[in-house]
Amino acid sequence: MRNDTSVLTESTYYVLLSLTTPKHGYAMMQQIEQLTDGRVRMGPGTMYGVLKNLLEKGWIEIVEEAGRQKIYGLTTSGYKVCLAERTRLSQVLQHADNLLKGATDEKI
């Protein structure tokens, strides 16, 4: 699957998250932009590069094809990777909370 020390790029993580329900590339781009209040905007080149990589890793699969449009979905491996990254990010936030809890403007 993946090495426990590996970190997903933000684009990769959001693509995996968006595929908790199957969808095509443009719908993923729209959902990611909406989910992040416009902070993460993926162009077609980035999106399809990420999709190619995820397909090669076996973390997503094509679940339906209608002409040129492909509908992608998470595989079991992709779901596990997404959960592992969520756990990692939660730990990062917990560390920040712990260290910043007592910090004040005077200390910084």
C-alpha cells in the first residue's frame, strides 16, 4: 500500500476524499474547490496527472466509462490510504494544539 512515513500531497489527498462517492474528473475539481472554499483549485493537467498516479498505485479504479468520460472510485487500498492520512493529519494538529496551547503573543 504505502510506507507509513510517506505523506500525500494535498492534491492527492483531496482527490481521494472526493472519491468517497464515484465521480468524473470535472466533478472532482468542482467538489475540491467547494470543499476548500476555493483555496485548492486543480486544473485539468494536475487532476489527470494525479488520477494517472492513483490508478497506477491501485488506490482508485475506473468504475464506469461513457464515451470519453470516465467515472472513478476508491479501491479498498485507496480508502485505507485516505484513512491513514487522516490519522496522520489529526496527529499533526494535536501536536500543534499541544505546543501552542500555552503560547502567547509575548512568548512569540
